[in-house]
Amino acid sequence: MSTSSHKSDAEVRAHSAVHVLKGAVTKVLGPRRFVFGENGVLKLKADGPPTPQEVGKIGAAANRKISEDAEILEFDMDRQEAEGHFGTGIYDLSPAPGPGELLKIVRMQDWEASYCPHAHAESTGSIGAIRIDGATFDDAAKEVVIRFHLL
């Protein structure tokens, strides 16, 4: 596991699960802007709630990715190069770092890529299974909140 943070193994696994879920959401619902992901919660912008079937597909896709034991890559890239390669969606809705800064990119090939300065597991297999506890929709904020935990 990355040693760039002093987080516990459980915190690193839970944070890495957020990245797996982001990829699963994108595969099932299409590209989204993510608002927040941490502590068993993933928030994303949406015009309406996902159906129970879509929530089930998101959970199934996430757990398939975990069972693949896919490598979770971390590497530094120049901001301009990262945006050119991955687009500005790597920032979610959080503020982008300043111009000229090196960005820590977290990537699972053909799944998800994000700017993220936190520590991550080395592979999806070490995360453990994800259980989605529910998805709610905040109509005023136009956000879906997916709550989950690791088994």
C-alpha cells in the first residue's frame, strides 16, 4: 500500500473502494461529476435517482472489478499533461490544484482515473467486497448519495 499517508489499512481500503465505485457508476450510468467520496459515501451529480436495478448493477460491477485484483496505479503527472490525457473530469467537483503543479493520479486501467492525493491499496483484490447499503437522491442539490461498506 502507498505510504504517502498515515491512514489505517481499513481507511485505505475504504478510500480505494470509492475509486472502484466511481468506475462502476460510470460504467452503469455513464460519465458523471462526482462531488464527494469518503467514509462509505459517494456523492455524484444526477438529474434523478438510479433505479434499484441500476444500483444492483453498480454493486455487481464494482465487485467484479475487485475480484479481478486489478492494479491500482499511482503516479505523478504535470497538470497540463494529465488534463490532456484524462480530461478535466479527474478533479470531480473539488478545486483543481494550481497551474504548474504535479498531480498525483490514481488509475485503474479501463476503469477510472482521478487526481487524488490520498493513499490507495495496491490492487482491487485487497479492498474486499463492497455492499451498497442504499442510494438516495437530493432533488434540490441534484445529487445521488450512495452509501456502502466493505464486507
